[in-house]
Amino acid sequence: MGECIVFDDRPVLVFWETTKACLLSCVHCRAEAIRSPLPGELSKEEGYGLIDQVAEFGEPYPTIIFTGGDPLMRGDIFELLDYARKRGVRFALSPSVTTLLTREKLEAIKSSGASAISVSVDGSSPTTHDGIRRVAGTYKRSLEVIDEAIGLGLSVQVNTTVMRSNVLELPRIFHMVKTHKVKVWEVFFLIRVGRGMGVEDLGADENESVLNFLYDASRYGVILRTVEAPSIRRVLKIREEAGDYWNHPLYERLRSTLYELEGQPSQKTTISPRGTLDGDGIIFIGYEGTVYPGGLTPIPLGNIRKQSLRQIYRYHPLLLKIRSRELNGLCGVCEYRQICGGSRARAYASGRDPLGSDPGCVKAAQPPIWAS
């Protein structure tokens, strides 16, 4: 299954919440975004300093993901992108699909040197997607943005958040991804933080069904990644070594629809056997400089206005424990903890222990649903 990648010295990705401001009002928004910036945002000069701190990790530099809110709500965003380009630091952008994201802005993003943009698609129809985004017309414009960006030569990643209201649409969302020639599909598993506190997430058995569906979907040539579902790497290992093992009505339904739309898969999986975890390969910077293990794990580790990002990432006690898998409960004794590690965000959201067990996993649920 390949060697383990070690992220002790530097993260692969640094997420910077450039602003809380966004014109959307999504039902599951982690940032609880608002229409105007909050006081205390990092200034342009402080943003330059953050980019410098990322460069201090040394080559190969981590990639900065400019996110929000909506980074296009910052008037200086293209100056920040230009500075990152001049420093030689790779970066990508996660803009919201609003009236700000015009073709001209896409052309400017392309000219800035961005390695990729992400576009969120949370449903296979306007009814579902626009209902989640709470702005009519967003679904239609999202598909237009995907086509325009790819036409301009931008690499596009589609992000989808799984929740009870859209889980049955996953095969058709994947079909859209393939039809529009998107190279990467990143599936977020809901964590009940921010406005997501009011959204119904899936049970552990349903998560396992979705993970097995995603393994199947990964065999059609699209790069597939998950967020807050590191159990995908356990599923990958089991499926590659032992074949099918999971029987559940939801999985059967998802797989059946997938095969109807795409036919039987014939390619090798695109899922990586080793990936990141909050604080292990990724780090998150809040709008006012506070450092967190990840965007969905709201545990302050320090602030880049006062401390070195490199020092926080390399030496903070919590991050050292996460990276060494000094975990509690069933995650701490699981035979897959090195390749998986469980969602630290879900462990914290459910039990206020960032080192605790991930109740969204069938092996760590109480009682375990599947333990063979």
C-alpha cells in the first residue's frame, strides 16, 4: 500500500481564512460567514508576513489555500496572491460562487498563478444545492464557473459536503464531475460546528456506506479525496486486500445508481493510502491570525501575530500527539490508527477531546458497529 508519508517538519497545506465575509449564507458554514468583514482581520502587510512564515518552512514549501468566507471579499486578495507568487509559494483559491466570481475574476485568478480553484457543488439539482447555499441560481452558476475555469486552463476541484439531505445524490454529483471533466472531487463529511450545528449528519454505518461508494467512484479516473473521513484509507486497505465486505441498504443504493450512470469501474483507485489529518499535514489560520489544527477543529494553538507558525506546527504538544497517534479510546488501539487516525474534528465536536475516538467510524462508534 506504499510507505507512510511523514508530515512532522512541515504541513502540505496551510489554510488561511482570509476573511469571514461572504455573500452566501450556507446552512453548514463552518465560518458562520457574514456579509461584512469582522474587525481584526490580518492586514495586507500581516498577510505578507504570513506568506513569509509559510516560506520559512523551507522547500518544498507548503501550499497556501486562500479561503474564507470568500477571499474575493478582500480588496487586496490579488496583491496577496501576487506576493505569494513572487515568494515562490504555491497557492490555490477557494472562492464562493457569487456575483463577485465573474469570468474576469477567473481570468485574473489564472493570471495570478494559482495552482487550482475549488468550487462547491452540494447537490445534483438547483433544488438541493440552492437550498443549501440559500441563494437562488447558485447551482447553475457553479456549473458555468467550472466550465469557464477549465476552459481558461485552471485546475478545478469540486467540493461536496455530505449530509442527510443530499447523500442519495452523491452518484449524480459524481456524474456531473465526470461530465464536466473535473479532475478532483473532494468530499467533506459534516462536522457539527458553526452553522453546521443545525444540520443532520450521518450515522457511522451510513458513513461506512458512503466511504465504500467513494472507493467505487475512485475507480473511474477522477482523483478522490475526503475531508474529516480519514477512515477512507482503512476502507481502501480492506477493499484492495479483501474485496467487498460491507452490506448496507444505503451502500447498495449508491453503488447501483453509480453503475447505472457510469458502468462498471475498470481503473485503479485514485485514493491515496496515506493522507493528512488536522495538525498532521495541514494547519489552519483564522481571519485574525489564530492557529488551529484544522478549520473544523476550533482549538486555538497560538497566533501568528505573536508566534512563529513553524514553531507552533512543529512543537505544539497537541500536534505532536496527533502526529504520533497518541490517541484515546478505540482510536488509540485501532490497528489502522497510523494510516487513519480518525477525525480529530469529530472527536472534539462530540466529546471535547481532540485525541478521543471518532464516533463517525464504525470501528470507534459505541458500541462498534463493525470490528472484524
